[in-house]
Amino acid sequence: MPAATTVPRRTAAVVTEVADGVHAYVQPEGGWCLNNAGILASGGHSALVDTAATESRARHLRDTALRLAPRPPRAVVNTHFHGDHTYGNFVFPEALTIGHERTREMVRAAGLHMAGLWPDVCWGDIEITPPELTFRDRTTLHVGDLRAELIHIGPAAHTTDDTVVWLPDQRVLFTGDLVMNGVTPFCVMGSVTGMLRALDRLRDLGATTVVPGHGPVGGPELLDANAAYLHWLQRLAAAGVAAGATPLDLARATDLGPHAALLDSERLLPNLHRAYAEEHGLPEGTPLDIGSLFQEMTTYHGHPPHCAA
């Protein structure tokens, strides 16, 4: 794999060419709001997989893309609606923004909700820009000689509008937040069971390089690591429901064991709420009160979740 290029400290981003013309744009350490993106560059053209949370970070992503191709990106693919993956769309006015049909709906419905969760972050003058071209199951994007398959993974996993970008010729997979590396998985807006089902689908693609939504680039072993956390979460929730423990009490009493080193460990609490909902038979993706769960994470963790954007 080619050597990584470190970009200025103010952005803390690392760009790595993981295959010819396929670049992973990774923002360490990958916690809240520090997502990854992708830059596909071939034949003088380029396209992006996701943008970034703040205006300044998105503008740095734009500068990086312009160093890799002579013209601005002609397409931006959003893997799901969360603001860290979509707020920077407006910085690419020349690009056609593409996403699942639910992504368009959910970007518009969410608005600046993520910015409201962390009001002290310098978000910039964000203009909410939902996907203009939508699809239902899958579609194909061609960028020069690169062929990217856009596949909706649903009905519920990380969210209910997840898209992966699969480059079969290079065997590179951009997973969005269906996969994390060194960061606690997060399924409160989707489904624990659906996440496990999604990982099985991704495993069947046969990727050799996996660009997760947060954290360093890896390989198919990342799918197994995320599945291990989710299976552990299911067992923990089943025991908690049987014992009559609340998610908060269970989270406080739980030793994270092999998962203790993952960033954003406070996500255990909302993940337990999702797992409890499934134990009680609620349909996958049933909306939960995200605002109250963020407040409960603060109670559990002793301070609000930290966004380093």
C-alpha cells in the first residue's frame, strides 16, 4: 500500500492511496464528528465518498481533491444522512450529490441537529445540501476508469439509509459508519441485528481493503471486530432484560473487557437502548429519542460526548 501523506495539523487528516486512483481521506482519531471520506480520481475527473462535519474541514477536503485531479469533483456520494458525512456537501457546488432516497429525506429532516448537540464547535456557515440524485437499491458511478457500485444496505443497520461504495475491480470497500476501526460501533438509529446482517453482506463482497466510516483503513478483519462487539452487546442486553436492569444501570455495572480500548465507549448506553428495544420486539429502526439518550450518555460518562471537529 502506498505511503500516507499527512496534511496540515489544523485538519489532522491523512490521505492514503489504497489502490490506483482510490484515496482514503482519514481524520484521526476517528471519534465523534471525525469521519473518513474517499476521493476517486481517474482520467482527470474525481468524485467523493462523503464530505466532512465543518466548513473548514470540508474546504480542506476540497483542496485535497483538487490536488489529485485538475477539476473539482463531479459527484459526491453520501453514505448516510449524519452531519459529519453530509454537512460539507455545499462546499462542492459543481458536484452532483448522490444518496439513497431516504438519505435525501433524512438530511432535510435533520437539518443542523448535529450542530445543536455540540454548540461550541466552530461549524462554519453550513448550507444543508441533500442528495439531488437518489436511488433505491443500487446504482453505478463511473469516474474515468473507476467503477463504483453504490449499494443500499437496509432496512436498518447504522441508520435506515446506509449506502456502501464498492469498487469491485480494486476490491476496495467504503463502508460509511457500518464499520468502525478502533471506535465503538453505533447503531442507536438503526438495528443491532441489522448491523450484523449488514456485516454478513459486506463480507460476501470479498473486499481486501476496507475504509471504515471512522478510524484507520484496514481489511476484512474489521468486519469481524465490529461483529464481535455487536454479538457481545446482544448477549449483554438479553441478560439485562432478563434481570430487569435498566440500560443505564447495566452500562454502569458492565466491564467493557476487550472493548474497553475503543473510542467513545459511552455509546454503549444508546446501543443498549437499541438492543433492549429489539429484545422487547420493536421493529428494526424504530425511532428512539436521541436527545434524551445524549443527556443520558452524559449522566453515564460524567461529561458530554466529546466532538473534536
